[in-house]
Amino acid sequence: MLHLEPYLQQRAQWPASGRHILAQYDDETIVVYQAYRPEIGLYAAEHKRFGPAWSRSRMSWIKPNFLWMMYRCGWATKESQEVVLALRIRRSGFDALLGGAAASSFGASCFTEHAEWAKAIARSDVRLQWDPDHAPNGKR
């Protein structure tokens, strides 16, 4: 069950600056959002699991922020992103992904040398991308 609050009420509780993860979570789980083509998303919604059209080897973007996910998929209008699912995953798995992630760009990384960042990218299957928060109207 998702916990829902009005946007302005939530926004008043967020940090005013810095990098932060906006997500619904508890000690055991975190909710992330993912957009799929209907063949994958509708099957998963109906059967509560991914079906034969879903591929573990396909690159996949998860977003812990619903509004950012909706912005990225064009409010579920972009091709192959018409079905948005809220997925509850284990916090330990999410934290492990973050722990092994490499920044998606050199400028967003903590590295001072481009070659060091390139090595980190080569070692990791996970990319971390800091995105701006978006309001319901789509503005940053």
C-alpha cells in the first residue's frame, strides 16, 4: 500500500538543498518506479511478477521519485513507456545497487581524474544519475 500526501505538504518536509533521494521507504523496503511497454507492464500488474517479455539483460532505469519518473516517460506517453509501475524492492538490494554505482558523468562523479572515473564505469553495471526534482506541472 502506497502512502499518499498532497504535494505541497510533502515538499515542505524535503531538504532545501543538496543531493537527496525522494522516496517512499521503510526499514525493509523502498518503492521505485519504472516505465514499461504495455506487453511487459500490463502482464506484471496482472500477474504480480514479470513475464516472458521482460529481460534481465536489458538496461533499466528505476526512479525512486514518482514525479521524476512521470516527467521522464512523458506522463506515460513515450513509446515503450506507456505503463508505469510502482515496485517495492528490498532496501538491502537498493542500498547495494547504490553502493556499487558509478556516476553517469565525470562531472557528477567524485573523481578528479577522468581515467579514474572511466575505470569506475568499466567496473560497474549500475549508473547513478542525480536528477532535478519536478513539480506536478513538470517544472524543476
